[in-house]
Amino acid sequence: MAVCLFREASLFTGGTTGVAFLIHYVWGYPLGAALFVINLPFYVFGWYKLGRIFTVKTFAAVGLLAVYVELLPRWIGFEHLNPVFATVMAGLLAGTGILILIRHGASLGGVSIMAIYLQKSRGWRAGNVQMAIDAGILLLALWVTTPGQALLSLLGALALNLVISVNHRADRYYGV
């Protein structure tokens, strides 16, 4: 639902989903296919650094997201969607979904895999790592969107990463 809100408002998000949005907006490739293919190299890294079970769960989560991203617009539509509401709600929904996946030993691939690995191996907060990478990806979005849309997209990334940064702490539970 979060990715659907971002797309309906012509916004971006960070991580590999943000890169998939760039590919989708610039070259017109299906968003779900781009999302799935971009994550392929990260599965190899995840397999060796975070384990087989984590990687299989992540592969399934990304696969389902890729399918839902293509199906949801067929099932729901928006007559009116306020872009500020869309970006904040999408960010909060995506952050909550990613947090749930992390707590259950999975992720949505790419940046999340790297963030989880860096939290486990170096003690860096996953939300902070993800936000730094997301900011870089959102800077790239300036090439294909307006500064206003890029700022709104950054607001969504802030909401997403706030949820993860505040709630994902290794000392609270054993999550990957």
C-alpha cells in the first residue's frame, strides 16, 4: 500500500524501491519487475552474511511486494490524494512494514540487508544507515522530478526511517 501511495502521488522513496522508481519513471519498466531484479545481487550477500533463512524470507517478501505493486493499482484507485498525506502515510506504513519484517528475520532487500548487516557487525543503527543511503537515492530523484516532489519524497523517507530508527534496537529483542 505504501508503494502504491508513493506512485499515485508521483513521489519516490529510498532504498532499492527508490532505484526501482527511478527506472520505472525514466525508462517505463514495470515497477514490480525493476524492484525484483535490482534486489537479486543483495540475496547473494544476504545468504553469506545474514544466513539462508533470512535470505529466503527476504526473497519471498520482495517477490510478494513486486507482485502487489503491480496488482494493487488494479484493485484500488484514488479520486483525490493529497501529496503531503500520501508521503507521510506511505513513509509510516513502509517503515512499519519493514520493521515487522526485520523483527521476524527478513527485509525488503537491498538497503535493508546492508543496514541490518552493519547494525549486527558494526553496531550502527539500521534506521540511520538506511536514511543516509535513502538521502543519496532521493538526490538522484531530482533529475527526474521537481524540487517540490523531491522534498515531499524526502519527508516520506524521514517518516519511514523514523519508525525504524526509534523502534529497531538490538537490545530490545533479537531481530536478525
